[in-house]
Amino acid sequence: MVNDGDCVAIFHSIHRVMKAEKVLKAEKQQILLIPVPRQLTSDCGLAIRFSEATRAEVEAVLAAADLNPTEIWLKQTGEFRQL
């Protein structure tokens, strides 16, 4: 579900992740709502996946909507690294 070069944004609550999905899709960002990968932990259970190439755009849209993620992780060579 998460490939190398993908970022995963984790939020504090299901409400915030759902709102973030709505805002990002309204701005035509290529994102996908996914279950939080097993290697990562979150009380919410859902996360947003996007390409590392669009990270700056995604973060700008989220910041403008005051929906900054709690954590952003990047998958590289099969492992997650926190950004």
C-alpha cells in the first residue's frame, strides 16, 4: 500500500485526517486515505499517503487550512524515516 518514495502524514484524530483529505482533494492534490502502516503508530488509525515529489505542495495546503500533521514519514528502501 505504501511504496518507496511515498510519504505518510499522521494526524491526532480521525476528524483532522478526514478534514485534511477533503481539503487536499479540493485542491486537486494526488493523495490517498490509507490505514496507518503497521510499522507506524497512531491513535487515529488512518493516514494520508502522497508522493515525496508533492510534499511541499501538500504541506502548504495543509498549513493554509491549519491542518498540520502530527508526523510525516517517508518510506525508503522498505523502511520508514520520520521527516
